[in-house]
Amino acid sequence: APSFLEGLITALRPWTFPAILGPQLVLLATLRSVLHEALPGYTTVFALLIALIAIQAAANLVNSYMDFKKGIDKSETAGDRTLVDGLVSMTTLKALGGLCLGFWLAFFCWSLVATDFSSTVLGWATTGTLLAVGYTAGPAPLKYLGLGDLTVLICFGPGVICYSSAVLIGTIRLEALILTLPAALYVVAILHANNYRDIEVDKQGGARTVAVLLGPEASLVYYKVLLAAAHVLALVAGWIYGCYGCVATIFVLPQSLWLCFRIHRRNLLRDQDEETAKTMMMFSVASALGLITMPGPEISSLSMGVCALVVLVLKVFAD
């Protein structure tokens, strides 16, 4: 039987954390290397990242609880095995969710005070919290209304980037929003891989996810469009803002193409979302490293070699 620790890890779904960390890495690289903004100390940056992971973990736990409660997650078909296999008790899951949410709210309050009650911090943090919890909870769960993808795009893209930028530098830069958008599109692909896998289960449970609304064939096209859009937008944004380091994301292209073939194989579909999350982190690291080493309108063969090597190492460890 799985240990208590294994149950906690399954409940928290740490493999989803690249979804929040990836765009933040690109944001930090953009602010520091491309825009030459002065960042606060390591403590503030680290606390911000941990707080964002905490609210994502809380959202994961709420999702597990609500899908189980609504009968969508069943022992025969559920992709999320947290409650259906009894890996943790309902009480433990609620306590863990409360702990994660409490840490996030504590940082949220600190960030308000630290930024002199910035309307940007207040607005985006409140919106993000409500969307994270309202994804599967509340009177009109967004996941079940076909709004899950839009919610994730906002929460992991412009929403969290605006909040983080306001906390880190006190303002929002358009360049940061655009350069982090490709990573956010890849995050939506993680969600869609999960929903495509669960399309029949969600349909039976009455959940109208984007995958359910599109149907199997169109869902496959949508998944591929998301990955293609992430790669194309990264190159276009790099060209527009004269930071050619974005071209380092091409080293992740073979992995993205492999995902597009992999999703057609039913025997591999169970962890397609996890594999997409790993690739998304590779994409974000390549983008961030490229922006740090090549922040201007020039391409360095040495920097490209370093980026290629790092992507290769990440691929080896991911496997």
C-alpha cells in the first residue's frame, strides 16, 4: 500500500508546479536581463515563488475534492487517484488545502503592505485566488462551464505576471506580458492534455470542458495548435522586442513534436499531461536562459550551445 508521504505527493501533484514556475522564470529573466529592472532580494523572490506554488497546490486539492464529491472521479476511470484510492483521507486533504491556502493568503497580505496597498496587487491577487478556487468550486465552477482553459491562461499568464511584476518592481511592463505568454500557452496545453484524457469521464459527469465541447478530433488539433502557437509566438515576440534569445526555444521543438505524436497513442495517454508539463518546463528554461545570455538583437553560438546542452540535460532527467 502507498505510504502517507506518497499519498501527500499524489494529492499535491508536484509535477504540475512547472506550470507556475515556468512563466515566473521567463518573467525574472525578462525583467533583469532584457528590461534591466532592479529586482528585490532573493528572499522576496523565493517567498513569491513558494506562495504561488502554495495557491496552485490549494487549487489542485480543491479540484481533487470537488471532482470526487461530484462523482466525476471514480475508481475505474479517474486519472486523479488521490481520493478514489484512499491515498489520503478527506480530512487530511482539507487540512492540506487549508494550510496551502493559508500560506498564500499570508504572503498576499504581506505583498499588499509591502506595495503600499497597490491596486494592481490587490486586484490581480484577489482575481487569481477566486479563479483558482472557482475553477471547480462555487455555484458556477468554471471547469464545468467550458471556461477552464481561459481561466488557466489568465491565472498562469497575464494575471500572475501582473501580480508578480507589481510585487517585484512596482509596475507592469508590456514586454514582460508578451514574452511570458508563450509559456502560458504551454500551460493551457497541460490542462487540455488532462481534459482530453478524461473526455469520456467528464462527459458522463456533466463537466463541459473545452475537450468535451470540441470532441476528440478537434481536441487533438487544438492541443497541437497550442504547442505550435507557443513556439511561433516566442520567436515573433523575440523579433519584435529585439531579444533574440527567444530563439533558444527551438531546441524544445523536437520534444513538442513528439508530444503531438504521443497523444495519439491511447496506452500513453494516462500521463500525457505530466509529459506536457515536463516539456513546458524545458521550454521555459530554454526561453529564460536564452533571454539571460542573449538579451539583445544578436545570437551567440556559445550561448546557443549552452541552451541546447541544458535542454538535453533536462530531457535526460525528465525521462
